Amino acid sequence: MAGSRKVVFDAGILILILQDGVGAPVHPETKQPITRPKDRVDYLQECLSDEKSKVLIPTPALSEFLVNAGSALEKYVDDISNEASFVVVPF
Amino acid sequence: MLVSEVEAQDDPKVRERAQKTRKHIGPRDAQDAVVIIDDMLRRDNSVGLVIEPDGATVIEFPGRLKKQFEMIGPISEPGTLDGVPIAIGGQNDPVPVHLEDLDGTVHFCEAKREVARGLSKHLFDDPIRAVGTGRWVRDTNGIWSMKSFRIHDFAVLKEGSLDEVIGRLREAHKKSDWATMDDPLRELETIRNG
């Protein structure tokens, strides 16, 4: 049986994958906005889904993300904590 | 040089197996074989490659060029482990518990009888997330592996696909403060760096 890939999401990727039209993050080396960010995260999600990957979220990244969770907080925590496809991991 | 011929009808399967193994997501026996071959090459002071007929590298065996790591452990580390309980039993306390993960790997764990009794309700059926303490060692290839895991508590997991979960999170996200911001990525940068 094939092994499942594990990938780490930070708060930036979570925002990009959950929200449309948020602009583009800046490439750390070129300092230029990354092109076609929406296409990239859509393709990432497609690949991870096909490979039945697990998404790991380090606790500091989850903390950053939850700072502005607002009234979505409970739903975020419930889905991220109790789904087999997501795992919160220590930093 | 060892030259292997593959029947045309098997070419896609062999190619997929090799490519997945290169990305470390291949079948476990293939991944284990890569580690064993690489270790044999290292002991023989050699290196190796699997190449396509045109010379393109499929799998690389660094062999003697690979950095050797100092063995570490075992050390204890709190963590979680996902899997379906497939065996719970024994006369002792703690009780041996076997968890089979998504890859088919069986993890040998143990749990106090009270926890094991709760786990038994999910035997063979439900994936659970075990919370506990693992005992880890690092080998000379730098690979950490868990030798045992003491389960302190557990939660039953939902089995939604990644797409389903992200779909639900996207719905919830509309009610978040992020969704009201003009530039949430800039706000994230401000949280990080002021």
C-alpha cells in the first residue's frame, strides 16, 4: 500500500487556500509577488487530495491563524482537530 | 551496469512505482529497498543510480557520499498517532495495543487498562487519534523512528476527504475576521513582524 505524504501548512497557505482574492505573497528571494497564487494553491490542493495527504499544522501557525478567526473559531478548531486529514503538531 | 527490461504493458506501473519511491511516497517495500541498497553501497564505498535509457536519473543512491549521523536515543516525546485499533489484549497493565495507520503500518503501542477498554469499542472500525508519549531513536541515516508509544488518551476521528474538510473550512472562513480584511496577507505579516 502506498505511503501518504505529509505536508506542513503555515497560516499564509491556510488563508490562501480558504479565501479567494487575497492577493499574492512575496517570494522570499526575488521579493516579487508570486504569480498565479490561486492556480498554485488549487493545484496544490488537487495533488494533496489525489495523494490522500495529511496536512500538518504546527501550533504556532495555528495560533497565528486563529488570531483573526472571529466567529469561525469553533468550527476551525473542530474540523482541524478531529479530522483524519489534518493534524496539529508541536513546533 | 545492470540493465533491466520491462514489458511494454508493465511500463506505466514500474514507472509510477519508481517515481513515487523517489518522492518518498512509494510502496513501503520499495522505499525499504532503496534504504537497504543505499546502505550496502555505502559499506562498499560506492554510489549508485537508476537511470532511464536516455540517461535521466530516476533514483539516486548517494552511498558513501551520504552524511553519517550519530545515533541518538531512545528519547521520550509527547505526540499523537493516528490509526485504527486492530489488536488490544494481554494480561498486563499497561495493555499492548496495535494501531494500523493509513499506510498499513502497524504501530505497537500500550495503554492503561482503562484507556484500552475505551479503545476496544473502536476495534477494527474507527480511526482514532491517540495522544501520548513516544520513544524515538535516530539511526545513522538521520532517520527518526518510533519504537513504542504509550497512549494516555484518544479521540475518534472523522474521515472526511481533504476536499470535503477544506470545503467546510472555506464556508466557516466567510465568518472570520480574515474575510473582512482588504489584505489578510499583509495583516499576517504585521502579526509576525509588527
